[in-house]
Amino acid sequence: MLDKLQIVKQRFDEVNDLIIQPDIIADRKRYVELNKEYKDLKTLVEKRDVYKELLDNIAEAEEIISDGSDAEMVEMAKMQLEEAKEELPKLEEEIKFLLIPKDPEDSKNVVVEVRAGTGGDEASIFAGDLHRMYTKYCEGKGWNVSVVDYSEGTSGGFKEIIFEVSGEDVYGTMKFEAGVHRVQRVPQTETQGRVHTSAATVMVLPEAEEFDVELDMNDVRIERTTSTGPGGQSVNTTYSAIRLHHGPSGLVVSCQDQKSSHKNLEKALKVLRSRLYEKELEKKLAADSERRKSMVSSGDRSAKIRTYNYPQGRVTDHRIGLTLYDLSNIMNGDIQKILDELMLVENTQKLKDASEIM
């Protein structure tokens, strides 16, 4: 393991020199990539230093014990040896995970799209509940949440809501939420007290940087309209809302959240780039048989991933068979325990794949 960590240290020193070079700073794409690499390598190099110190402590303690001339020193060395040997396996496990190549998408910000599925008004209300759950979770992480566009349901919630989330390693966490979320509960409109099943679809797109997607503005038709509220009524008289029509792909993106036309255009372009980037990403994943096996990388939007059962206060994640009786807290944004379990399963699989390659 020390040999691998030495290679990491050499690369870290190399990147450390590169990011201060004027030609690298001038190349925005390369500079951003190297800065991300520097940050990842720095964590590994710090772990390497701790690991090396532990090995040195073990060697030193064994030498003192072997010498045996000073009883007091031998006793201290035995304690040092015991402590170091206890810490070593845990640290080695951490380093193994860190040595697995990171998915470059994981560090990206995201665009999340929540859409009401089957279930009529109740599905729209549930889509609103999911948006609230994600907003609370993201704010708890210190991430910034910003609405791009929405269409309100007739009885509350949203037929569709699109929002951006920016922060540290957002996609690496939020990607687990992509898929069909199902709710089982008695709708507000139900007079007989019967439990209904409704659904909402969640899409999580890694936000594309300008240099990730070459967007020719000649292919984009910009339509400026007034922002609208519930039922299609106009909520302002200025033409600040933006709708983009991308000719080659047929994609249409709207943004009406900001009062400024310029800001709405900026947000809409981000979403358009992210959708185009996702299309390219899908092709890449489809061509990669190992990645396709991943439970989160396939992006299968028809896959039912989770059920929220209100009568029993139960949440079940079907991908890993995890059931938690903590519905109230989960709907209030406490989804980290579910995400931790999903990450553990994925990391274990990555570790297994890496060891097979080695």
C-alpha cells in the first residue's frame, strides 16, 4: 500500500506545481480539473502521512520490545504497539476506499426535476412534499437551493418543479434519489378513508459547466414571456420569463423564478446544458458494462426506488431492502441515514470491482 501511496504523493506534488503555472491558470477547464484533483489527492496524502507514522511507531515499538533492556520503555512500547495495531486496519480500509478512482461527476452541482406521476392531485401534493424534503436536507448540509421553474398542482404541491442545488460533492450524494418515489396514504380529498398509492418521478442531473457542453446559440431560439401563476394567470407584466427551444435535440427549457430576464436566461441555459450533458452521459454509461451494473448509474427513470407508507410510518428503499419506521423525520429532510446505506453498498461494490482488477 505504501508504494501506491508514494505514487499518489508524487502526483500530488506534480499537481501542486501545475496549478500555479500561468498557462494552466489561463486554461479555465484544465485549472478547474486540476484543482479538483488537488483537493482529492490532498486527503489521500494526509492519510498517507498518518499511515506512515503508524508504521514507524509499530517498527519503533517492536525494536524497543526486542531490545528489552529497559523494562519501563518496554511497557510503554507495548502500549504504543497495541494502539497502533488497533488503528491500522481501520485506516487501511479508509485508504482503500480513497484509492478507488472517483467518478468525476460526483463533485458537480445538480439540477433536480420532480414531476407528479400517477395519482392526480395527490401525486402533485406528494411532489411538493418531496421538494420540501430535499430543500430541508440540502439546507441542513449547507448547500444552496434555487428554484428554476415550477407548475403548481390544482390542489397544492407541484405538477413539476425544477431546482438547482450547489455545494460540495452534491451529485455524488443526490444521484441516489433518481427514480420513482411512491407514496401510500389517505388523500385529503378521500372521504371514505381509503389508502391510495401515488407516485412522483425524481431526476437528478449533474450540472454541466460551460466547457462540458459546446452549446451553439444559433441552435437556440429564445422566447420571452410574462411569468405566470396558478391556473395560467399572469403574475407580472414584464417579459422576464424565458423559454428556450433547442433545435437539434428538440429540448424545451423554461425559467420564470427570477424577476430579471437575464438571470432567468442564465438559469435556463444551465438546465439546457445539464440535459444535453445527461444525454451524452447516458450514452457513455450504456457503453460501459461495469458502470451499467451500478444501481444508481443507470438512471432508469421507470425504476421504483422507494415507498413512503403513511399508515405504518414506514419508508422502504427497494434497491437495498432497507426499511425504516421514521417517516415523519425523513419527510422533514432526515434522509442521510438512507443515503449512507446506499453509499456503503456502492462503495463496497466499487472496492470489490477494484480488487478483482488488481
